[in-house]
Amino acid sequence: MQGLYIQVKAYAAKCLLKLAWQRTLETRQKSKPWPWATSWPVARLRVPAKNVDMIVLSSDWRENMDFGSYRRTSACVVDERGSVVISAQQDGFAHKLNALGAGDVLNIQMADGGEHIFSVANTQVVDEEASIILDAKNPMLTLVTPYPCDDHTHASHLRFLLFAVRKPHIIL
């Protein structure tokens, strides 16, 4: 019975996050998915080749990990000259990320409706205490998940990192 409750709660949260994202796009204002939420949707991340479509939350508070991914609060937003770091928990998203390789395409839609396309440059596995130096001259997207992604004991101190570079906008 407990397992069913968790699945229903996760499904409801996903639906509420999508509704909050739609309200954010329509009103261009922060829209919390439920009244007591401490964060709100700031982006939508899609990886068409792996059937990934997820809402990115505004902060890296621990409780947000229960609802998917979140943007690191210390990172720049995508449209600035800098990098954005998105973290996710061990879930289906993490499995799909691990399957991505060089050249795979990721799309990010921002709260203002703007879309950015990134291409996977490389991936690596590092210790969770490792310092990552990001190239501030070029906009990059860094995705972080626990590694291995099927270790639900949370005992691993490893992290899977995916680095993607922003593709230039092409005007036809």
C-alpha cells in the first residue's frame, strides 16, 4: 500500500509541476506548483532522443530532489555568459542521462519562453567532493546525477557529469 501511495504522490506532483510551468509561461511570473512549495519551475529540459521531458525547479533545496531536477542557485541562467548546473536524483532521468553521448541534443526552454539548444560535449564520473571548473567564456549546461544511477542506497560518493555546449542560433 505504501508503494502505491508513493507512486500516486509522484504522479500528482509531476502533473502539478507541468501545470505550474504552463502558468509560468502564460503569466511570466513565478508559479508554485502547490501552496507550500519552496520553489517554482524555471525551465523545461527535453532530450528528444531519450524521451526526457522534465521541469527544472528554482532552487537546490534538498526537498526538491523528491520532485525531479533543480537548478543550482549558484549558477547563472542560461541566457547570461556563464554556465547553468542542473542536478537530478536517482530516477528514470538519471538512467537516460547516462545513455547520452557526444553530439546528443538537449533543449532548454526558459520561463520567458526562450529556447536554447545544447549539444553533449562529454561526460565523466567524479567524486562528489571534486571541484569542477566551468568555462565561463562559453555558455554550458552541466547536468549532475548520482552514480551509479541504479544505486538507491545513496551510499555512493560518485557523480555522473554531462557537459553540453550551447549551439548558436541559426537564422534562416
